[in-house]
Amino acid sequence: MARPRPAPARLPTFDHTEIEPKWQQRWEADRLYDAEVDSALPKHYALVMFPYTSGDLHLGHWWNFALADVHARYKRMRGFNVLFPPGFDAFGLPAEGAAIKSGTHPYTWTMENIRRMEYQWRTMGGSYDWSREVATCLPEYYRWNQWLFLQFYKHGLAYRQKAPVNWCPNHGVLANEQVHNYRCWRCEAAVSKPTWSSGSSASPDTPTTCSTSPRSTGPNASSRCRRTGSVARKGSSSTCPSSAAKT
């Protein structure tokens, strides 16, 4: 009988703890994935979900990031100047609730988690422009949200109107997620629904009705559309003829 052939030699083990950090540091030193401000190349803006600052990334994050990274790399290979910023969704009720539960200041809890998650995220080796990392809880980010809202207001796309709110006598206005069975999620007090004046916004392409601008209220106010300036028809709602004609 023929002797069996010897098993092929095993390939050297891939030591990712040595190879990956080496090249990731090289890419970052070369600023390989930084978007150029004045590039003559066609521009492509890639945006992936900003993870919530829970403290750790998980497999679902990896799945989401990998797909977006593949597409961003494809656009670069096609000759585009790609802006692909990372960021953290850190301005919301979960951060407040977690800080209360842990007894930690919300800023401390959030920023410590961001640092931990950023380290985990960087080990993935994605093609992000880390020089443009954002965190939605920082003033340098949300100041632009405020600026955009003011532009909407100046152009008649944001206005004040009365709307019902969830009111807890101990904790003030609550989001819908903070109301459980008509009671406050913290103190169990009964939640009422008073009507208060609040901010609203409207798309320039979708509204078919218009109301008087809050800057022009009173007995002598003219009922004109905030977008077109047309005089609104009177009735149960003030309908702008220019907007209605486009529907």
C-alpha cells in the first residue's frame, strides 16, 4: 500500500494584535481618510448611524459600520473626495436616565463612554475622518442645530403653535417614553395633558395650509402665508392659495 502523503505545513498564524495596529497607525499618521476641503474631485458625503453612548459597541454596531465603510471605500476608489465623519448620539433621555441610575453626572458618564467606545470603534480600522468626530451633546455641535432652527424661523418654516404636553407635577414636561400607564416613570404621579405653546416646523414642499406668523399676531395682523406672502383664505384653517395649488 502506498504511504499516505504528509499533511501540508500549517500556514503561519495571523497575529491581528500586531498587524492591525501597525497599519492603522500608519493610515492615521498619513491622514489617509481625511476629506480635502478644496479638492477638485467630486464630493461624496457618507454618514453612518451615530451610536448611543451606552459604554460598549456590540456586533450590531460592527455590522452597521462595515456596510457603510465598504460603500465609502468604493466611492473613494471611484475618484470621489469622501467626507465620512464618525460621531456619537449623546444628547437624550437614555443618558439622563443612566446618569440618575448610576449616580454619576451626565457629562462625566457620557464622555467616559465616548472615550471607551471610540477606542473600540478605531480598532475596526474603518475609513473614517476622525478629525471631524462629533458628539451631539457638545455645544460646538448643537449650536448648529440651534442656528438651523433660527434659519427655519426666519424663513417661515418654524413657528409656534399650541399642542398638548405630558405634565408631571414633580418633574415638569415629559416625553412620551417617560409616561407609563398615564403615570410618570420616576415618581408614579398622574400625568395630565395641558395645552401649551411650543415650536413646530414645516417642510417647504409639503404644507398645504398656512397660518399667521407669530411675529404678526393681534387684531390688525394680516393673515399671509409665511412662505409665499399670499393672503390666506379664512375658514377653519387659513389656506394659502399658492401652496394649495401645488398639491
